[in-house]
Amino acid sequence: MSLGTLYIREGSGRKTAPLAIIKALNLDVKVVTNPDEDPEFKKNFPLSKIPAFVGADGFALHELIAISYYLAGLSEDGSKLIGKTLKERADILRWISFANSDLWGSLREIILPLVGRLPYTPETHAAAIAASARFVDYFEAHLENKSYIVGDHATVADYVTVGLLEVAFKTIWDKEFLSKHKGIKNWFDTVINEKPLSEIYETPYKYRDEALKYTPK
């Protein structure tokens, strides 16, 4: 019997963690990729936020982190993804929160103007790069000599962070950047080439030769 329905949009990095959890734990969950055409989605989620999940019992949930933890909790094996001890669970949640707020929040201020979704000026672009550097450097330092964000295998922290940061690899994190951030590259190479992420992304991953530059329209 299906455990419920997951609503996602192709192209959104916020689909990665829920899909990875479903695959890793072999959960029987229906996945809908065109939610705006589904009347049940509109009824249950008037804000149209993605991802979203509705359980077989009608329990409706939105927000990436909440859905990720709920899906992992549907399996007895889910603790390997969200932590078996209180400290492990807190550590995983700490890094998910950091990636979703400080890390992605600062990177989006660089990326969105480059792709035309926010106004661009050279001054604001330079300021955004400077503002994000301390978060990127903190993440890089954490990953030194580590293959995973927490522990010795991939967890929801890795799944969420890959989903959020993959757009940076597609746009601004080119080969020059990665040569100076070997911890980030080693981590990304490790987790994206393992199942279940290797079933979600095309591998081997093609890194940019040069970072995306602003082109006036």
C-alpha cells in the first residue's frame, strides 16, 4: 500500500532529498512532477509550496526539512539517514539548517542576478561574493579530510545540501574555484556518485570550465 504522494517540480534542487530518501529506503511513495495540474495538490496546499507530501491518511506537509525527516521516519531503517542518537540527529539538523539558510541564502545573492532573477550591479555582485565567502570557507574547513557532512556515510544532511548547492556547481563554482576548495569537491564527488544520488543526477558530473558571467539583456 502506498504511503502517500510526494509533489515536486523538475529542475528544483528541493526535490533531491525527498527523492533520495524514497530511493534509499525503498519507500512506496507516488511522485508527482506536475503538481499544478493536480486538483488534490491545490486543495491541500493553497500556497503551492514545493516539495509537498500527503500521506495515505491525509496528513499534509510542506517544507523540505520537515518532509525529509518525516519520510525517513516512515522506515525502521530511517535512523541511518537522520541519526541514531540525539547528538547525531542534532548534528545532521544543524548542517541542514546551515545549508538551507546561511550557505544557500548567501549564494543565491550571487547566482540569481546572473540568471536574471534579481537586479545586477557590479557593486552588489562583489558584495555578495564577499558576504558568502565566510560561509563557503566554513563549509570547506568542515569537509577537510571528510567524505560526508556527518559521520561515515551519506545522511539527509548530504542529500539536502547537494540539492541546494548543485545550482552553484552549474553556475559559479567552476574548475578554478574547485581547485581551491578540494574539500567541497571531494564531498560532492563522493555523494553524487553513490546511490541514490547517482540515480537522480547524471554522472560523472560535468563541472563548468568557467563560471557564469553576467550578460546584459
